[in-house]
Amino acid sequence: MIEKPRDFIAYEKQKARLEERKTSRQLVKSVLGKEFLVNPGVYDTGLDTELMIEHVVVSREENILEIGCGTGAVILSLADRAKEGLGVDINPLAVKNSQENASKLGVSNITFRESNLFKKVHGAFDVVVWNPPYNAYPAQDEVEMMFWDSNNSMKKRFFAEVSSYLKANGRIYFGWADFADLDVKLPYTLAMANGFRLRDQWFRKADSGKYSFGVLEFSRPK
């Protein structure tokens, strides 16, 4: 568990990145050897994306759900490890972007749809992945939700509802960070309150050395 945050305050950098995401032209980003289109209004890929891809464990007999799929970079990179999967996002621009990348990469076992967390998700999954908006600042629209989760409401809903969409021996992979302006212990607290335990965690420093991104793996106690 993260004992204390670093000194880095993320707000100003996130604000600048949101402005860039809202006004940018289409980009092409390479993620662990695969190229992805990144459309305006969609979360860009980065160290947190790569960290998630590297640490999610899923087999050819298992299905996978990604909440907040963005460009689709995570779930599309995991497609050849899984039987099938579903990626959802509250932002329709992200869903369209993910579908474009699936077509570009020739991936046919992953589908995408617009959904506010689990609202339009049906069935249960072996693996549920979410790299959430970390900070609790007010979000004015779906684009701002890529960074901000007003009062942490989505994260609270996620842990309260995920059991209904997770198979008995399923795993959750949850993205996180150690910024100064967030409650670094929040996912651990929410997971425990909803009957999950921490199985493992991995953190990696950003190139600046000012903060780290992480992946937390949770499961139900056996």
C-alpha cells in the first residue's frame, strides 16, 4: 500500500493536457510495438497504459472487460491473450476511437460500446480492468472525466458494483498514482470495504521522477 503521496500536484498538468486533448489533431502513438490512433477528445496513451498491459494476466480461456477503454490500447493489446472481451467508455468519442483501432489492427474478438461504468454491461468476466480518472476535481463533461472524477463518485460506484460483473475467481486490475492531490489510500479502502483483498501491486516512476503510476490487483478472499 502507498503510505504517503509524493509532492507533485497533478491539477495544472491535467488541466493543460485536457486543453490539448480537446484541441489536438489526430495523433499516432506507439504502445509496446503497436500503433494506435489517438483522436481529439480521447485520453492519450502513456506510461500508465504500458504498465497496465504488462501486468494484466488473462488466458485464452478467459474473457476481459475494460472500463474507460479510451483509445482501446489496453484491451486491444491484450486481445491475443484472451478468449474475448468488451471495452466500454462514457465518452462516445473514445468508443469510436477504439473501434477504429480494432479495425486498424484486425482485432475481431473485442467489442466496444458506450456505457457509464457497468450500466450497459451484461454477464460476468474473469478479468476487469480500469485505469480510472485519479483526481476528485469536478468534471464538466465526458472529456474531462478522463482525468477527473467528481468527489470520487465513479470509483466508489465501481467497487460497489463490480462484484456483479466478476466471476468467482476473477481479478480486478486498477490503475493508480501517488500524486499529492489525491487520497493515495482510496482504492485500498474501497476494495476492502467491498470484500476484496490486494493480491499484488506494481509501480513505476515517470521519467521526471516526480510521481509514479501503478497497477493494483484485487480479488475476493478465498
